[in-house]
Amino acid sequence: MRNKKIIEKDIYYFIVKKINLCYNTISKIKYYRGGVLFKDGEKLSVEKAKSLSSIVLAFVGDAVHTLFVRENLATKSDAKTGELNKLSSTIVCAKAQAKRIDELLEILTEEEIAVFKRARNAKKGAKAKNASVVEYNKATGFEAVIGFLYLTGNYERLEYLLNYEVKDEN
């Protein structure tokens, strides 16, 4: 059996290494004073954003969309957190996102449509849980468009799409 002091020393160095790794990662993130987290004035070029995996764009877009929805619900509702979470889940689920992208397709730019199609058609590591494959694929495309706009710093367009309301034609 190893000496107790050696084991304690190994554990100590392991913990210090993990803390330093976490600190280094966190210290690279800069926060925007506004309500939504942004990199401090940094943005990716359109070319760099297009070179990212469409699944990575969707990963970022999912976070941005979720934060947008939660922030709106929290500031415009007196509901308790459990109810807010249920409301948020119904808005950011794959079915709702698929429906949302169907409403937005007619106003997307050619570039946004290209991002959407690339993500929609991408091979995904996960399977749809509570949605059809078609809905899941559309939702991934929607999230990729949101992630693309966020990472390229096109915040006006992002806000426009997230706040867009479909006009009733009746």
C-alpha cells in the first residue's frame, strides 16, 4: 500500500490541476453588460462561422434561443420558476422550433437558408426524443441559423428573427 502522504499529495495535485483548467477556461470568457452573454466586442467572420460544423452552430443557437426565451419569460411574467420552466420547454422544444422555422423561411436571407439547409441535412449524433425526425432536423437548422447570427455579431437580425410575429392573413 502506498504511503498516505503520497496519496494525499497526488490528490492535491489532481485537484489543483482541475481548478487551474476550470479557471483558465472561465477567464477566457468575457461578459457583455446587457442581459445576454456576448463576447466582449469579438465576433467571427462570416467565413469562419461557415467553416464551423453546423452542429456546433446549432449548439450555440440552442443556448442563445433558450436564454432569449427564459429572459423574456422571466421579465414579462409573474409565474414561479416551475411554471416558467414548463413554458420555456414548450417554446424551445424541437416541435415548436420546427414550426417556427417554417414561419421564418420566407424572410430568411440566402445565406441564412444555406446555413439552415446545411444543419438540417447534417448527420446528428443524437436522435429525436419527443419529435419526428423531420421536426428534429428542422429544429437543428433553426438553431444553427440562430448560432450563426450570434457568432457573426449580427445581433439586430438575430433579435428581429427571434421577435418576428407572423401576420394573420384573415
